Amino acid sequence: MVLTAAAVRERIQGSARMSPTRGGIKLGFNAMGTTCEVTFAAGKAEADRFAASAIDWVAAFESKYSRFLDDSLISRINLAAGREWVSVDEEAERLFRWCHEAYFVTSRAFDPTSMPLVRLWNWKAENPVVPTSEAVERARRLVGWSKVQRKPGMILLPEEGMCLDLGGIGKEYAVDCVLELAGRHGIRSALVNFGQDIRVSEPPAGLPAWHVGLEDPKKPGTCWTGVAARRVAVASSGDYLRSFTVGGRRYGHILDPRTGYPVNNQVLGVTVIAPTCTLAGMLSTSAFILGPQAGLSVIMNHPGVEGCIHTENHRYDTKRFAEHLTR
């Protein structure tokens, strides 16, 4: 069955529900392969208008950037790899600028061209197989954002087999855009949560902040603390929920694009608090790949950003991370 943009919109609209909650109204729906929630304060008419706009925006975004849709922009770019340039609009250029910056500030740990490697490692298979070193090396030769060619309004993947995927930045960018959309609808208090990538504006009336729980990577399903969030984004990365074991060795689902293999650096989870969810998500994923010392360093290199990195035996915090935690 070939997915279409119309089918995406129908699926998202069909899953949408609104219900009262402590923060006012909660809009929930399924999109981008995850559970999406927007909690906000508004009157009924205003809430209905915003909900319709948010669902339309997310449906259009998924349709445009999903690699699972044959007619999406990402699929067209990937299909044209090694053959021809593809036209892109201003929004896509903005996302690709984010990709470009992320690739270099993270020392190549964040690489949107990693899909050839991701396809080798099937964590959902009933009997997972570790790919051969030769297969990993062949795929790794197709990876490298620095190879991507760009000019105003155009992009080219120069080698056949190269492909883009916006995992780690696309959903987070969507969080930012939906929060900004709420503001344009006159909604001052909102929390946008797409698969635990979160950004908030003003807290609900009468409360000092939004409470964002941080999952304990050693005890999934429980929180080790919470963030008192005001006009910030919170994103976490970890591989404790998706992995497989072969020959007594565990393979998590987060790959290091520089080696082609799952990360194995003792990091269990990373949380980043930043002004935007796009930045928080990019840094949390990259810090997980880079490891405790280099990961903490890349977080601290961004003004106004705080974070923590959990390993099996230690927690590494930036200087002011604890100031954001609930007391």
C-alpha cells in the first residue's frame, strides 16, 4: 500500500481528540510515528480554530518530510540521488541550514545522511542480525552531510544510494512551529509535546511553571526528577527502550554515523533544556553519541542551554542545569 498525503491527513484528523485538563484543553493526535499532545488555555471557539490549524499544519509537515511517502520532498530528494538537483522552498532551506550547522558543531555526530546505515540495523526484526563489517563500510561510504551540494532553492545528493532523514531534528522543528502557531492564535499558555520532545510558553494561570517529568533511564516508566519549565524546550535521548542482543552483546538503536555502529560509550540518557526544541533535540542526540565529556562540552558551547548526561555510574550536569529542576 502506497501512502499518500491525503491518507496522512485523514489518519491524523481521525486520531484527534480534545479533552479538558488542568492546563485548560488537551489536543491529542497521532502523527510522525508518535503520540502528539498540545495542552493550552483558550475559549471554545478559539480552541477549535487553533486545533484545526495545528492538525492541518502537522499533516502538511509529515506529508512533506516523511521518507515513507513516495511523493514527499524527502523521498524525491532521495530518489534523485546521483542524478539531478531538486527544488526546495524556504522552509526546507531553513531546515537544511539547521542540518548544516548541527553537523559541524557536533563534530559530525549529527548527520542527516545516516539513513544507509540505519537501514542495515533492523531493531524490529524478530531475529535481528548484526551486519557484516563489509556491509557497514559500504553504507558508511554513502554517509556524510559534507558531500551534500546546495545552492539557493536547490539541493543534490551527489552519489546514488545517499539519502536524507530528518530524525532528531524534524519532529523537534515541528514542536517549535506548533507552539509559534499557538501564539499567532492569541494563545499565551501552551505546552507542545510530540513524543517527549517538548516546548512550553507561559505556564497555566495560577501556576509558576509547567512541570515536565524526566524519565529515569535506569528505571523506564518512572521519573527521576522534573523540570520547572517556562518559555523553554526540553528534549531527551536514550536507547534503553529499543535494542537487541546478539552473542551476549547489546546493540542500541542510536547509531554513530562516524563509525556505522550503535553507540557504546556507557551513556544511558541525555536531557537538554534550550530556547527551542530544534536545538534541544539536536544537542541531546549528539551528546548521547559523543559521550559524557565531549557531549557536555558541545552542550555548554551553546549560550542559554543546559543539560545532563546519565551513565551507568554517574550523572554529568552543566553548571546551571539544577536551577531548572523542580524543588
